[in-house]
Amino acid sequence: MSKNFDVVVIGGGPGGYIAAIRAAQLGFNTACIDEWKNEKGGPAPGGTCTNVGCIPSKALLQSSEHYEHASHGFAEHGIEVKGLGLNLEKMLGRKNTVVKQNNDGILYLFKKNKVSFFHGRGSFVKGDANGYEIKVAGAAEETITAKHVIVATGSNARALPGAEFDEKLILSNTGALSITEVPKKLGVIGAGVIGLEMGSVWRRLGAEVTVLEALPTFLGAVDEQIAKEAQKLLTKQGLAVNLGVKIGAIKAGKNSVSVEYTDAKGDAHTGEFDKLIVSIGRTPNTIGLNAEGVGLKLDERGFIAVDGDCKTNLPNVWAVGDVVRGPMLAHKAEEEGVAVAERIAGQHGHVNFNTIPWVIYTSPEIAWVGKTEQQLKAEGVQYKAGTFPFLANGRARALGDTSGMVKFLADAKTDEILGVHIVGPMASELISEAVVAMEFRASSEDIARICHAHPSLSEATKEAALAVDKRALNF
Ligand code: FAD
Ligand code: NAI
């Protein structure tokens, strides 16, 4: 195997492995280094997303939703289920299989695209504009060289001071995806994306879930109307969300964890939980990279400092994904990876931060792109809003899932779509139409005049666009 590369990518998560594939497609001799190990010590590329993030969480969300449908939802369809049981070991096993399929898929893609894969930790030895030496510490230690380096080392879960993750009682996302017995009482600190997704999984499987959130508002970054609707629906399902709490001492006992906190009124409480998930955000991961050794600059929050093009302060060293500023999303990491590979090739790679979609995979799902109503107000933008409830959508009725709505925000003068917000069934899929529309700078009338299949959930999108001009047809 050649040891001198045009491009070396450190980190094989969605940012890194996609950057490596795109660089190879563009004709560069490319290597990708990733240190993630599977339970046998073998390579498991795909990063947080594949191993302990997007993929396993969605596998468990799907399985737990099936379980909930079978226990509560099927009866309405005239399907009677007797003797329903939960085989958690099998459910977790399926999740692990899905993860492995994705790990293997990436290894296959590396082969197919002639990307050299190194299993181990990559760190800078030395270098300048003429090239870099990178040490790979794996089963053996070796040094490779690169003209360009793309750092895509991702992020780690943030722990609360004094409550380090033991992954037995105090769990990060890693432990939260592998609980082997449904906890009777589950505590979740942080009502963000992970808290709501993982809280939903374990609630559906039978846990009594208490979510403790520091902020006084639920999902503050989400459009207020959508967040309120989501809060109502999730609370009705039994997710107990406490806002405005202040967390005090956390003590792990032998088989349970106690959490002292004050509520929004200032009253003191102690929660006793069988397990505690702490999901209060993530921190960039630059451990073991020897960034300081080569003078790679970090910003004040520990992210690798980059410009709008993902260039670092070092010549020919780039950084993408969770380890740099911007939303911590797999698709953002991927887009940056592609753009950087194209920039190395002299092309004009581009990531449009205004059209990066967000999805929270609760049930109903929450998805959005562009500005929220509160952002438009704060920016003094004149806008029109149109909403359409799934309650009035034929397909949603047939599905038996009529919760939520689609909401359009369009410029008051030009009608250009400024934001689309959805809480409802399959919001994760529906949001793509809005992303495409916004990329093409479409107006709400453009969507309103497009023929949408009937009956489909996407008709709710069309109707919300019609509602911007107060001419929804079915509501
Ligand atoms: P990572 O995926 O973290 O990959 C970094 C890789 O680099 C890892 O494999 C790591 O081992 C390796 N590495 C680090 N340092 C070195 C080194 N020195 N040498 C070699 N290898 C190294 N995002 C979504 O868009 N949709 C979702 O549904 C979603 N769900 C999530 C659910 C959970 C529970 C979590 C925790 C996250 C979720 N995310 C989701 C976020 C998503 O996982 C991240 O945004 C994404 O993984 C970032 O990709 P990345 O390539 O930047 O980093
Ligand atoms: P988050 O940023 O989404 O939510 C963290 C929450 O914890 C916030 O609401 C915050 O106010 C709260 N918090 C912070 N400190 C606290 C404290 N001391 N006490 C109580 N509450 C506190 O972070 P999360 O859920 O850990 O997820 C990390 C990131 O991973 C997400 O921001 C997202 O980028 C990514 N992710 C994406 C998913 C998706 O796209 N579907 C799914 C899961 C994660």
C-alpha cells in the first residue's frame, strides 16, 4: 500500500468518509484513518453517526414505535394482538446488526473507490505547505504523508461536572442506546434532540421518563408554534418534561441515581432514577490529534477554527463536521466533506447553511428548514404565514396519524419561502420538498401550484403553501 497520499482524512464519520470518497472520485490518491473499534476490536468506520448516533437511534426509534403501535395503535385498525411481548435483547441485537451493515457498507465503499483505509488513531507529526506527516497508531504504528489533510474527528458527549459517564447508571448517548433492561424510572437531563429521541424510545418500551431541562422554553430553536404543538403531543404521550430546572448534586448509588434539582418555581426536588441519560450537548473532539504540536488553531470553545470554506490556519489543512462550528448534523458534515474535496480539486464546493434541514425523530416527527417566525420578527422581516393541520389531510386520516401541522413562512412582498416547519407524520421526508424549493428560491405560490399526489401527506405541504395566500382548499 502506498504511504504517500494526495489527501489524508483523519476520522471516518459522515464528514470524513464522504470527504474521502469524493476526493477519490476526483482522482486523488486518498487515505482515511479511523480509530473506532467494534466489539471484536475490528474497524467500525462511520463515526458517532453510524455507531452510537443517527443509525442505532433510528433503529431503536423504529422498533419501539412498532412495539407501541402493537400495544396501543393496532386495536383501532381492528387488529387484535394477544400475548404481546418485548424481547429487548433481540431488539438491541437488530440495532447492532443495522450498525454493522453500515460499517461494512463504508468499508465496501472505500474498496470500490480505492480509498486506503487505516484503522487506528491519526495524529500530526510535522508538516507545512509542502505536505504533512501523519502517524497512525493502530495494531502497528506507521507514518504516512499527505499533501492535504482533512480533519473530521467529530464530537463527544458533554458530561455534567461531578457526574462523569459510567455508562451503567449515568449514560451518554452510547449507554442510552444499549440499556439491557427497560428501566422503571428513567431520568433525562436536557430536553434537546437526544433527550427527546432517547426519552421516546424508552418511554415506548415502558419506562417512566422524567426530562429535566434548564431552559424555560421547550425546544427554543424551533418555531414557537411548532414547538408548542410538539410539547403538547409529547407530554400527552407521557413524556414528563420539566422546564426551567436547575440541576444540583447527582449521586450514583449501587443500582440507582439521585438527582437534586429545583423546578421553575424554585422548589427543591430529588429524583430517584434507575438510569440517568445526560444529553446536554456535545463537545468537539481533538484528543490525540497533536493539534498543538503543529500549531493547528482551536477557537475559544475548542472547535478547530476554520473560515467559511473549512480552511484552518495551516496551509492545506481543512476541517469539517462536528469538530468545526455550525450545526452538529451528519448531513452538514457530509456536505462540508464534499465541498472541501472539491475545493482541493480547484472546484467551487459550496454549503448553503440557510437550507440545512433539521429533524427530530420523535413521533410525530419535527422537521424544519430556514427561519422561524420568532427569527423573522427579531430581524424585522415582513412575512406571511400559512399553516395546514394533518387533521384535514386524507392520507393522515387513513394512516391514523393526524397530529401536527405544516407551516410556511414567506416574504410578504416577494412571496419567497423563508422557512418551513413541520410537526407530524413523516416530517423527515416531507421537509425535503421545502429544502429543494428554498434552494431554487421558490415562492409559496410555486409549491401551491405544483400537482401533489393524492392522497399523500405532501398535500398538507401544498395546502400550507396555499394557506399563505389564505386559499387552502381543504381547511
Ligand atoms: P463523527 O461521526 O463523530 O466521526 C468522527 C470519527 O473520527 C469517529 O469515528 C472517531 O472515532 C474518529 N476519530 C476521532 N479522532 C481520531 C483520530 N485522531 N484518529 C482517527 N480517528 C479519529 N445527526 C443527524 O444529522 N441526524 C440524526 O438523526 C442524528 N442522530 C444522532 C443521534 C445521536 C444519539 C447522536 C449522539 C448524534 C446524532 N446526530 C445526528 C449527529 C451526528 O452523529 C453527527 O453530527 C455526525 O456524526 C458528525 O460527523 P463527523 O464526521 O463530524 O464526526
Ligand atoms: P442539544 O443541544 O440538542 O440539547 C441539549 C439540551 O440540554 C438543551 O435543551 C439545553 O438547554 C439543555 N441543557 C444544557 N445544559 C443543561 C443543564 N446543565 N441542565 C439541564 N439542561 C441542560 O444536545 P443533545 O441532545 O445532547 O444532542 C447533541 C447534538 O447531537 C444535537 O444538537 C444535534 O446536533 C445532534 N443530534 C441530532 C439528531 C438529529 O438530527 N435527529 C439526533 C440527536 C443528536
